[in-house]
Amino acid sequence: MKDAKDAVVRGRAMLTNDASFTEVMKFEAKLWLHKQEFQKRAQSFSSDGEKIRFLLAELNLLWTRAASVQQAVGLEISHFYPLDDFMGIYALSWNLEKLICEGSHTFLDIKEAWAEYISNLGALGYDLNPFDFGERCGRCAKLVEKLNGGFIAAAVIPLEDHHRARLGGLPPPARKLRMKQS
């Protein structure tokens, strides 16, 4: 896997520029443990497609939680908080990147959306101000939801009250006739 696209390299953005060698090694070890945990959990699925679905669902869960924490604390944000969720995000991204780029799956349009997600994930770092960092996290969460097959609420056509009542087993309300006004 190329260094430029490797999630471990991007994950190093979680470290400050003045991180010591020991901090970098501890980070690498923690990330490796997270990667192994998700690989082990995904091994129970027989095909790459099932593994991708599982890992995307896990990634969606972590991004939803991380993005909501980021939005809740607003500008008092601590970059890459909660840390365990971000470790999981980078580990899952590594596992998914490996499956999507090298695996055999039947997802036709996943590579373009995945490249957009990776681009947004790679832009996370301490160089962003807290507002931009939180906004970028929200964007990553939306991209993962899109990758996961999430639906847009606005695309759902709302039912009128009398149709909902009928579907709920209630009799429809009596229709009132109105006079045509000229």
C-alpha cells in the first residue's frame, strides 16, 4: 500500500508536530491493536462485500459519535476527541482501504466516494482551527453515511394525515364538501 494513501500515515496527524519518538511508537502500537481488533471481527464474514458492509457500519457508528461530540463542545474543542473513537476511525479506514482498493467486491460506485472520504480524512490535523476541524468531522460523518447507504430524509415523501390514519387502522375522516367560490 502506498505511503501517501495509508491510513496509518494519515493517522499520524493525530500527533502534534512536537511529538516525541516514544509518543509516535505508542500511537503506532495503539493503532495496530485497533486494526487487529477490527480485522479479527471482520474475519467471520465470508466475502469482501460483507466485510465492507460490516466495517462501514462500524465506521458510521464511530463517526456519528465523534461528530456529535465535536458539535457538542463547539469551539472549545479538543482535536481528535474522543481519542478511542478516532483510533477506531483510522483503524477502520485502513481496513476498508485495503478491502476497497485490493479486495474483490461488487460495489460499483464506491471508489469515487471512498476517495472523497479519504481526502477529507487526510485533511484532519492540528493545523485546522477548532471550527474547521469540527466541520470537517461532520463532513466525514456524512460521507460515511452516504457510503453506508444512508438515505436523505428530504427525499422521503411525507404522507398526509388522513393517509397515515388509514395506514394506522383508523377510519379516514369524513371529507367536507366545499362550495366553489367565484
